[in-house]
Amino acid sequence: MAVGIALIVVGVALLGVTAWFWRASRLDDPVLAPLEVIGDRRFRAADEATRREMLQRARSTVER
């Protein structure tokens, strides 16, 4: 009985580690950089000129 419970616990732990690894190792597409900036709290609190500058900096990192 204890061995079965231990195996279930190990399986759940491995599932958690696998999910974490897949999410952590996923490559972000550079085209999506402006969306990351838009989701930032500083972007929402900034004025229009600052927002444009923040988006321009994010877009300038995209290779064409």
C-alpha cells in the first residue's frame, strides 16, 4: 500500500516538474515583445508619449 502511494506521489511530482520545464524552456517569438510590454503595469500607468517610446523600444528588438 505504501509503495503504491509513494509511486503516485513521485508520478505527480514528475508531472509537475515536466510542466514547469516545458513552460520555462519555451522560446518567445520576438514579434510578441510589444504584447509583453503592454501587459506591464508601468505601461498602463504611463502617459501616451511614454507608451509610444516603450512600444518602439520593444519593436526595435525584432529582427526583420
